[in-house]
Amino acid sequence: MVHGVATDAEWDDVVEDIYQALKDQGKLEGKATGTIGNYVCAVRRLHECYPQQPLDTLSLQQIKMHLVHRFDVDEVGLCGLKSDIAGIKYLFIRVLDQPEKAARIPWPRVPLNLPEVLSIAEIELLFANVTDIQHRTILVVVYGTGLRISEALQLQPKNIDRFRMVIRLMGKRFRPRRKRAIRSGNNASSCA
């Protein structure tokens, strides 16, 4: 430190200590590795905006200006912006112990985009154009139960209780995650 001002090397050490504290706190709280990485990236981008200012001294206005820049200039979508905000809030709440500052960082409103709903005629046409019986059965089960692709790929015959018309989905470490009713009756059986 020269005349009370940190040198570049000392400043880099301080910033790296903050990044490490952020990673350590995330690990202690059981955050996923990807989440921790996203938080670190968000904080790193904030620091790059104000490279010579300690992160704990940033004003709310500076943080907001950075987020507006991310949205307007970097053209980050609302979901990416929410990810950045989550990382910055996490830094100020869990690492820098400034929850009052984090509480004043606003969340953007993400419009709810509902999926397009197919008509019964469109669904029947879709199922009719799948000629392979195995493919049609998979399509009917996935569509009728609302399975996610990852769930459908893990589906095995032992997971289907055809008498109770229920599919049991397995979560991580082979713990049952949830059950979904299989669509029964004329609609599903006539399509398959």
C-alpha cells in the first residue's frame, strides 16, 4: 500500500478474496456449482464496471446503473438480468453483510408467456402422422402426462403402474420424486 492507496496487486488480492468468500458461502449453503459460478460471474461483471472501487462501497445507484447497462447495452434478457441480480444480492446479503442495500435492488418483472395450446384436431393429426407404434406411444404418454424430456428418457416399464394408471418418477439418488396420472380412456388409447 502506497500512501494509503492499494496497489493493483493488493487490489486484485482483495477482489479474489471476495470471490473466494462468495464461492465458500455458496458451498456452505449447498448451492449448486453452476449457481455459484453464475453468482461469481455476475459479481465479476459488476466489479469490471467499477474496477477501482471496493464492492462494499458501491452505491445503490451505481448497482442500478450497472444493471441498466447490462440490459440496454449488453442486451441481456430479463432472465439473464435476474440471474445477475441474484448474484449481486447474494454478495451483499451473505458475504458483505449489507442486506439493506440488497433489499433495495429491484427484481425485473418477467412477462408470463403461456405455451400455445393445440386443439383436439391438431393433437389427433399430430398423433396420426406418427406411424411407428413405439414412437406414437411415447408421444402419447409424454403429451398426456406432461412429462419433461429428461423424465421421459429415464422412464422404464417398472415405473408404470398400469392398474392404478400412475407413473412413478424417480428423482436424484433413486428417491421417488412424484407421481403423475396416466391419461386413460378413449382419448389416449385411441391415439396409441
